[in-house]
Amino acid sequence: MKRFYCDCGLEVFFEDRHCGHCQQDVGFDVDTLAMITITSTRHGIHESREGRKFRRCDNWTYHNVCNWLIPDRSANSLCYGCQFNRIIPNQTVIDVSPPVNYLRWLRLEEAKKRLLFSLMRLGIPVSSGWDYRDQGLLFDFLEHMDFAEGENIAPVTTGYAQGIITINSLEADDVARVSEKAALNERQRTILGHFRHETGHYFWDKVFKKMPESRSFSSVFGDASVSYRESLDVYYQNGPPRNWSENFISAYASAHPSEDWAETWNHYLLIFDGLETAYELGMTPVSPEHLTTQEMLHRWRKLAVAINHLNRSIGLHDAYPFVITRNCEEKLDFVALMIEQLRRQGEAELKAV
Ligand SMILES: [Zn+2]
Ligand SMILES: [Zn+2]
Ligand SMILES: [Zn+2]
């Protein structure tokens, strides 16, 4: 993540809607990938110091769950990030205090926006399923059956199918998420991790598997044509192989080659974002965009040890409780290769326009 500053000079965060110092509104501009200080002018128009005109996303104005700006010339009432939503947590239940569904939606939006920022930083184009019905991406934030009334309601499973990423909105509740993490014996479980992991499935399904480079998939991850259902059943019954950490970045990655890919993709995005944050903070001398996978991992391993030490000092668990072995390195390099091909393809298409 980059660092951002208000016009008054104070630092603001990616999730902020106001500057904590001067109280001016700040919002995220997709065109420049920057937080911009805005002043309200008239009829919902907001202006930057340079005179650029914006409107606030409707999910900001009416629901306070977004801080993204819309160029004034755009006909949309939702920002780029909010256009990917298909189902959101039910906001009509307002007599609950604190308003759980509001908080869930807010946390889901914040994680989703971080994911979209990473994709834009990496030059990975993504459009919504509303604009591109067959190829685009949409999100369903569904409520868990525990909170639904009536019987015979299927439990919500976080997952991907046919362009739709479903996130169980209960994942936005800390207690529920930590219980699930303990029940599944996971090393880490975050909302952002879910978004990253599931987009790995989306990009493989809709984009990467059509590219010629995808032919090397099985030599890196194994044969993905083995039964998914059976493999997952075996995994949930028996757990991962005892030596899983030699070959996989997480235990779950051992369940099936397509899960291995999604987990590896998840970690690639995490490492890139982590290294960019470190670079912005002056903790590492080079931005990850100028590094090879091997160089990235060399720096990340040192950095991960450092942040784990820091976390232990303040009484928290390790921030990055994973070991990246040589076998995982090869898989991460494959993710980097696919992203590079996609970026080149995008640039070639732009030149052709
Ligand atoms: Zn300020
Ligand atoms: Zn929005
Ligand atoms: Zn998965």
C-alpha cells in the first residue's frame, strides 16, 4: 500500500473519509491511485486543490461504507469499487445496536477496496459482471444461516463459481472468524485473505486458463483435473499430508492443485503489498515492482521475520506464520509470470486502440 497525505500535510489512511487533523474530506481517486483532499462546492460536486471535480460514491453519501470518488463526468452513481457488488448484507435491519450488518459491510468493503488497489497496482485489469456478463467479476456478501430465520436454509460457504465470489459476511465478525480459524486449524484467516484467494480462482477461470502459458500449470501445481470434490473430502477427513510444509505455502493448499494456485496467488498479492508498504515506510530500498520473484522473496523473508518479532514484542501472534520453501518459490514465480503476461496483453490492447 502507498502512503497518502492530506493537503494540510498530515498523513491519511486508505480507509479514511476525513483528515484527522484539519477535518477536510478525503477520498480515493482510481485514476491517480491516490487519496485526494476535497472541498464541497455545489450540488454534490467536490473539488480538489487542482480544480478536478468529483462526486462521492452513493455508498459513501448514503451508507458511509465507501470513500472512493467518481469523476464528475461519469454517469455512474457508484464508484469503480462498489460496482462489483451484487448482494450486500441486509441494511434494513436497523434496530440492532451496534448495527452489525453495517459493520460487516464496512469491513468487507475495506478489504475489497484493498484487493482492488493491489490489482490496479499490479496492472491487472478487472471489470464487473454488470459490464461484462460472461467475463466480469461480481461479489455476493451473504448472511450465514445462523442469522437467518426459517428452516432448510443452506449454509453460506465462502467460495468462487462462474464469475461470482461469495463471501460469508460472518467472516467480518472477529469472534466468528477466529472460531472458524481454530476449528480448521489454520495459521491465518483474514477477510482480505479471502478476497485475494477467491480472486485467484476467478482470474484462473476467466483469464489465465485461456493463455498459452497456462500449459505449464500441471508441471508446477499438479494435475488439476483430479476430482475436486473427492480431494476436498479427503482433505477435510484426513487433514494435510504430514510433510505438507515442504511443498505447500499453507496446509489448505495441499487439498487440490486449484487450491494450491489460489493460496499461492493470495500470498503473491500479500507479499507484493507488504513489500510496497515497507518500501513506502523506508524499510526496504526498492519497490517490489522492480524486483524479480527471487529478489522479492529474499527481502520478504527478512521482513516477515522482523514483523513477527515486533508482533511477539507487543504480545500478538506472528503476522506472517508461513515458510516459503524452494517448491513454493517456483509456484510464486509462476503467478508472477501469469501476471506479467496479462499486463503485457493489457498494454498491447491499449496501444491497439
Ligand atoms: Zn488535513
Ligand atoms: Zn463506492
Ligand atoms: Zn479456494
